[in-house]
Amino acid sequence: MKTQIGRWGNSLAIRIPKYIVDELALTVNGEVDCRLENGLLIIQPIHQLGKYSLQQLISQELQDEKEIDWGEPMGEEEW
């Protein structure tokens, strides 16, 4: 697909069509890796995993946790 190179301050910018943005789940201020390979410009999205604190992870785990009823003890089990 053909697109144009524009100016962004003192740099050049490439407009990315919406269907590509949607397909690759790109976001404003998202990071991409730019490199040259055999004379081609390769632009590849860098998808970061969400950053969570330990407290956020634990609180989510505890909210999802439900007590399981295993029934009455059988045999010589002690509860």
C-alpha cells in the first residue's frame, strides 16, 4: 500500500492507515521497533505486557478466589 511521508517538527513521519492500526492494535504513543533490513525499512510494534504491582496482582487473585466445598471428611481424615 502506498502512503506519504510528512513532517513532524524536524523529523519525518509516516501516516499509518486505520485498518493497519486496528489489525496490529497500535496506540498513540505506543512503541515500535524501526530497523533497516536489506535496504527495507521495517517497522514492528512492541507490545508491552501490562505492568502491575504485586498488591494489584494479589488483590485480583483474592477477588477471584472462591471456597470449594469438598464435602464431608471420608475415612480417617481430620479437618
